[in-house]
Amino acid sequence: MQRSWNNPHLDIARKQVVSDGLFLVAEIDGVVVGTLMAGYEGHRGSINYVGVLPGNRKMGIGRALMSEAERLLVERGCPKINLQVRTDNPEAVEFYRRLGYETFDIVNMGKRLIPD
């Protein structure tokens, strides 16, 4: 679910500059059907922009993207992944729960440094 304050095209361009191999794309017959953006800064990994086209859901694509991201993060020595899910997206919460992710009592904070 895209948010008006997020610019995925700009975020993808920024990620491509990083060149860390943690921007994953799933294709079927040359058509992009899923994406995942991950990161690792030495303490925790992060997962963002996980998405699968509606017509291609329930085929294991999201699970495969997450599995590959986890593999790549472990390969880099990442001990734990943090991800954020909006409270108005219960399907995503359930998806991550099925993959073994759990919720924690934390306050999520952020600060925009560059306006998009």
C-alpha cells in the first residue's frame, strides 16, 4: 500500500546507488511481479517495500523474496531483522507472523531529513 509521502521511484533510485545487492526483484516471463528492499548497517537488518502484484499473490513469491533477503542478510553477518508494518495492513502482519516474525512493545520513531 503506497503512502502519499513515500516516493517509491525515488527510493528505488536511492537504493540502486547503494549497490549492496539487497534490492530484490521477482520476475515471471520478464514481468516484475514482486520486490523487496533490504538493508544492513552492522547492528540490525531492515526490510522495506515488500510487494507482490495482486494477481501473483499466494504463489510463494513473497515468501521466496523474504527467504532470499534473510539468506543475504545472514551472509553479511546480520543477527536480527527489524521491519515495520502499518496497523491498517493486517494481511501483511499475518504474512510476517507466518514467517516467524513477532511484534514487540516499542515506539517507532522517524525523522525526515530530505523532503521528497
